[in-house]
Amino acid sequence: MRKENSTFNFNFLSEPGVSILHNNDYFGCSELENFACYVVADGLKFGDDTRQDSSARLAVEAVISAFNASPSMSKRALSAYLKAAHKALRENDGRERLRASITVVVTNYESLRYSWVGNCRFNLYRAGNLINESKDHSLSWEMMEDGLIHKDRIAIHEERHNLEVYLGCLKVFRPSVSKKIKLKKSDAFSIFTRGVWENTRTPDMFSAIESGENDPQKASKYLERLILDKAPADAVVDNYTVCFVFVDKVYDDPEAKKRRKRLIIIAIIIFIVIVIIVVAIILINNWRTRMRTDMNIAYIRGVEYIQSLNFVRASEELSTAYGLAVRLRDEWRRVDINNHVQLVEAIASAERVFEVRDYHGAEEKFGEALNRSRYANNLALLHIERRRAVVADHINVHQELGLGDDSADFGDFERAYEHYIEARRLASRLHYETGRQRALASISALEQMRERREQDLLAAAQNQVTSAQFIIDGDNAVRDGDLVSAMLLYQIAREMFEDSGNGAALRTVTERIERVYALESQNKQQFELAAEHLASGDEMMNRGEYVDARRFYLLARGIYANLNDDEGLRETQDRIEMLDFHVGRQGAAGGGSRISASPPIIVAQVPTRDEADD
């Protein structure tokens, strides 16, 4: 509906020029329902190339094809149209070098946008004035912008065809695209090649438009006459192509007023929202400023209370400051205030432990407080060190009392007394009444212990004399062979030494008891051996082997004699006498032969008197 409700009249003129055999320019257009596209291309000659009409034609056809496929007047779309033309020339670049300048104009019947590469130009006229024009991508145009030449001199300058960018170039291809231009009724725009601007001036274009009387065909014919009339008779006029578009009526969108009204309403709403946001930001900033001020004041008060050692009030102020820092999301200030809060809590915790007389725990807590102080600008450092010294003195009081108790347990009453006196001195200096009273009680208990110890020593000495007599009596019993009595006497002496705590005497009597046990075991073996000898003698006697029987009886008698066993001696002697009686009877019956040989007597070893004394 846009095309039907607007009037765009156009006409183009494209000729090979004077003394030119081939026209290397090309024009194309496509007027759709909502968009229109006008294209002019100029094939560029290089070296001996005389024909470049295929370059211009391929470029224009590629642009029109891309436009028809996706009509739009966005910057991206116009750039894509020219890139399609550039690609077409590059892909068809064979024996001939395909190069071209091009200008594309796209309109939606309300506005227009143009894009170009090279030196094909675009002009927009309004009310007899040139209000917009394209810029050549040539060295001459750059020199003009740098102030080296005048704009009117570009048409004859030798570098006017020295292009920086064009279709088919080997460099990075970046087409230029204009901004969106709003059209008005009676506007006119033209696109033309170098054959036009090299042979005309801006006033000539105005004259053509005015003489056309709103007819683009008349304007084209008039401009052509100006080009040919101004050219000398022997001059070479290059290909010239021009397209005039007269805007008799611009599309008037019936929804424009509604859209403008909506836009105004939206703008008002946005303005109100912005005002509300600005006011809210101001209020929030003021609120945050007040909170920050309150936070800083509470923080400073907390620090001052720490310095004055009022830790209860310091904790209150710092807690307030910490809460404000959290609400403000001020991470740095939150961490700093938290370090001060932890310092106050560490000191308070140490004081609570100290009050319950857990001095080692208080020492550890004050050490933690000292470490926290380093993260809080060393606040209360002197106070913490003094409190640690007080805690250390209390610990020393208890250490001295403990050392005194240990020395008293080992019987070193002098050393114990020195420790108790030192504990009393430290407690008095600290005004530590509990420690001082305990030290005094320990000194009193020590005096009583010393008195009891002296009494115990005296009793032990008396007991020692009695115990020594029992040992002497035991030794005598051992010499007499009365091991039972000796064992009883030794055991009585050992019990007395155990009560007195005389370790050396206790070891001596224990050794004597062990020796008695050894003698008893040895005597038992001797008794068993004597019994075996008696049994062997009886057996020999029953066999009639009286010599061997007498030998065994004599061995048994020697053992009983060494053991002082009178009963064993009597029993053995009875057997010997009986043996002698039998032997005498046999000797009388056999002619008076007697036994004259006797075996040696083996005496069992018993401890001597000197060994018993040991």
C-alpha cells in the first residue's frame, strides 16, 4: 500500500559518451509495494581494457536480485546488497578484470538510505538546495577533505580515478552506508556516474531540475544537452548515466499519528518512571548516606570504648556498626568491624574464664585476644599484655604450691618450705587471697608433717634395732640347722622393715629368706638321697650282698649326720648293727671270715657359719 499512496517519478539516461564505442555504465531499479531500489554502476577500465559493461551489468543485477530476495533499507541490508555485487564480480573474474563503482538508493516511500563504493555519486535536493551528497572513495576527494585542493578541482584532478575501494577489489571490502534520511514532498534526488560530474557543476544539476518542471525525463534531457554543449569539439566525453527521482508525494502513514501519540504517551511514562527512579535513587542514596554516617559514628564510638577498656559498651556499638555495614553491603568495612567485634568477644571470653580460676584456659584465651588485636589496629594491646602477666603470676602461684607439694611428698621439707613461701609472696603481691591462704595452710601442714616424720624416724630407729636382733637370731638358727625357726625370725624382721620403709635392710632380709628356701630345697634333696641309699642297702642285704649293703648304709648315715637328723642316724645305725649281726653269724658258721673293706663316706654340703652370717 505504500507505493499506491505515494508518487515517485523517475527517469534515467545512460549513453556511451562522445568518441566512446561502448557504454560501460548500467542502471537498474526495482519498485516493490513497500520498497524501491535504484542502482547505477560504472565499469572501471584498467590498462588497455575498453569494455567494462559486463562489470556494471553484473553488479546491478546482483544488487537487484539481492534486494528482491530480501527488501529492506537497514544498514546491514544495503551493505549485504553491495557485498553480493562484489562477490558476483569476484566469482566471474576470468580473462577480463571485472571492476566497478556503484551507488544504491533504497526507499520505503517515506525515507531513504544509500550505499556506495567508488566514485558514482548521490545528491539530494530540497527547495533548491543540495542537502546531502555521497563522498568519492578517491584520492582526490581525500585531498579535498585535507584542504589540499578545492572541491571544484576534483573533476579534472589526475587522482580522481585512483579509488581506495570498489567492487571486485582485492582489499578488504567495506562499503559506505548513509544514515536514514526523511523525505518530504517536492524533494528530488539523483544518482550519476563520473561522466556526469566530470562535465557538469552543481548549478547545472539545479538548472536541470528546475527546467524539468517536475518531469524527470525533461531534467535528464536538459542535463544531457549541458554535458554535450560544454564539451569541446575534439573532446572525449566519458560514459554518462544519470537517474532523476522526483518525490511528488511521500507516503503518509495513517497510523503515524496514533504511533506518535503512543510514543508521546510512552515517552511521558518513561519520563515519569525515570523521575521516580531518580527520586528513588536520591532517597536511597540519602538513606545510605545516613546509614553510613551512623555506621561510622558507631564504629568510632566502639573504638573509643575499647581504648577506655569499656568492652561492654564497645560490643554494643560495634554490633550496631556491623549490622549497618551488612545492610550497606560494604564488604571492606564489614570485615574491619568484624575484626574489632571478635577482639572484644575474645577479651570478654578470657575474662570469664579467668573469673572461674581456669588460669591456663585464661592464658590461652588472652593469647587469642592478642592475636585478634593485630587485625584491629593493635587496640587494647597493652591491656591484654598486662592481663596475660597477671594470669601468668596466678599460674606461678599454683606452680609454686604444686612444687612445694611434690617436694613434701619426697620428704624434701626445706625445698617445700621455700616453694610455699614464694607462693605466699606472689599471692600477697597479686592480692590473691585464695592462693595466699592455701600457701599458709600448706606451710602449717608442712610443720605438722615434719613433726610426724621425726616421730616416725625415732620409732623406725627403735624398730630397726629390734629387726636387727631377729636377723641375728635367724642366722644362729641357720647355723644350728633349724631352718624353720630361721624362716620365722626372718619373716618377722621383714615385716618390721616394711613398716619402717628401710629399703636396704628389707633387701638384706629378703636375700636371707631366699637362701633359707634354697637350703630347705637342698636338704629335701639330701633326705631323698639318704632314703634312696637306705632302700638300696636293704635290697643288697636281702640279696646277701652285705658289703654293698654296708656301703649304702654308711652313705645314708653320712647324709643324716650332715643334716643333724638324729632320727635318721638312729635308724641307719640300727641297720648297720643288724648287718654286722648277720655278718657275724655267717662268719662263725663259715670259719670266722669278716668284712674288712668299707666304702668311703660322702658328706653332703651344708652352709658354713660364715655363709649363714652373710
